[in-house]
Amino acid sequence: MPRSNRPRRAVPGRPGPGKVQKPGAKGGPVPELDLERARSGFARRESAPDGEWSVRPITASRAEKTYICPGCSTAVQPGVAHLVVWSEDHLFGAAAGLAERRHWHTNCWTSRSYRYR
């Protein structure tokens, strides 16, 4: 059977002969990677005598506001890497725990005292 010299019809969803399909061509444009977020780390869960906590690191370049650290009662300045911490087992639910999140200096969080007065 002889070959046809006519170009083939394009099949939807597949590249034609001799064409390379670009990444993300099916689902639209590929979202750009946020390298700063990837370097900063992911939220993690910590168990402590005072409950379950979600801890999210914030890099120095993403720290844009001033916060008061509950550990030392001094300011967490813009441009200083720190942690955002909220309770996972809040009395009024996870949404209330997230609403009461606090910004801690990394050292203040790791050296906090569990003694109750």
C-alpha cells in the first residue's frame, strides 16, 4: 500500500507529526514556581505538653510587617526570619486557632517554657 504525501489531520490533544508538545499545553500555561516559598519550608505539626501546634517558617525576604513576639515581648522586625504558630487543638475549633496565630522569634519558640504559673 503506497504512502500518502498529504499531511495528516491533527488529532485533538496530541501533537501533529514533527511537532513537540509544550509543557502545560493541555491544561493551559504552567504556573511559575515560587522558589522563595519552596526554600522557606512547609508547615509542620509539633506536639508539646501545652497542645498540638502548626508551625510555619517565614523567610527574611517574606517578613514585611512588625509583630510582637509572645515569647520575649519584643518586636519581630521586618526582614527577620521567624515562625508563625497556631494551635491545632483550640477549644473553639481549628478556625479559631488559625485566627489566633502568633509570630514568634525562632529561638523564643524553641526555648519556650512549659511551666504554668
